[in-house]
Amino acid sequence: MKKLLSLWCLLLLLACGKESGNMLDSNTAKNGSLSRFAIKDQCMYALDFDALKVFDISDNNRPELKNTLKLDFGIETISIYGNYIYVGAINGIYIVDIKSAFNPILLQKVEHHISCDPVVIQNDIAYSTQRSNAVDCGNAWSRSLLLVYDVKDPINPKEINSLAMEKPYGLAVENNWLFVCDEGRNGVVIFDISQPDKPYEKGIIAVKEARDIILTYPYMIISTKTDFKIFNYSNVQSTYYLSSITLH
């Protein structure tokens, strides 16, 4: 019962700001790959037009802006992995060092053609989707891809693989599994990443207009244009639907 209550509280937070992040502690936070802010310890990192802003949230009633790191126009998504922030932008991925929490340092930018670029990271491997003909990203790029990067050296990230997709959006990674929303295929594509640099498709979860995913085992929360759909993925290849929450 407590886990179900926690799940519903999480969904309420998401419903208040769809695809915008959460306000949970970094050790337990479960935010989607399309989030625009994330929390680590007593810091909140938020994207604002062309900058990364750092807030001290040690006093929940009085968050304080501590620093601003200028990036560039077109920053869209944020993900934290260890002591680094990965900012997805329409023309690349920024890697930011946050070892000094309130003093972020831009280390590198992996550049590519103009496209939407959410990113998730696990075990020094980053997975990112790029969507073709994404008018909302200001491009007419003709290819949709799942890209795989080696980010063990954050100053020298390397693209190591790419797979064709139809119309990908958000994604999530956990252990040996990668989940990618692909509107072009009306579902969430399941990849086996036992070999992290070689995602291997194992199936698809049928969901129309899937946009992003949050994993809070054994629940998978998939956001769409109109609702949140909840699945049980305790057996990944036999994931089954539980319920939905309509947004409007």
C-alpha cells in the first residue's frame, strides 16, 4: 500500500508539470528524460532559455539562486549522472562538471545536426534519441536515431553506435534494459543492453503517442499527450498494463 501511495504522489507531481522534472531527493528521484530540472543533494539545476541555473534548496521554503552557467539557445533536457550533468540541446549534448555543486563547469559539447536530444546515462554509456522532421526542434533532419556514446571520459565523449528509429521521444535505462518511446511505432521499444554498446531490440509495449518514461520498480509510468499509463514491468518482456491517469 505504501508503494502505491508513493506512486500516486509521484504522478501528482508529474501532472503539475508534465515533462518538467520533479522535486525529490537525488538518491530516490525518478524523473523523465524530457525533464528541464533535476535535483542532487541540496541543489536544484534548472534550464532557463540559454542557461543552467543552480539553486540552493536546503531551505525548502526559500530556494536561493546561487549561480548561472551560460550555455546556448536550444537547451531542452537535463539528466544527472554521478558528478556530471548532461544537457540535451537541439544541436548537441553539453557535459557539465558539478563536483563543486554550486559552481558548474562546462567540460564539453558533443555537437550534431539540429534535432531534439533527450539523453539518459548508465555505467558511463549515454543513450540519446534524435527525431526527424521535428518542427518543435526547428529542423527538417531526415533521420531518426538512437545514438550510443561512451562518456567514461567526459572531456572526450565518443559516439560508438547508432540505430534507426521511426519517431523517438523520451527514454529510460535500468540494468540490462533500455526503453525508448517511438511514436512512429505506436509504442515503447524494449532493448536488451547486456552489451551496453549494442542495444538489441526485444519487443515493444503498445502505447499510442508515448512521450516519456519513468521507472520506479516494478512500475513503469509512460506519459503520453493526454495521460499517464502505468505498467508493471517486473518481467520486462511480459510487461502489462495496470491503469491510467487522464491529464485533461
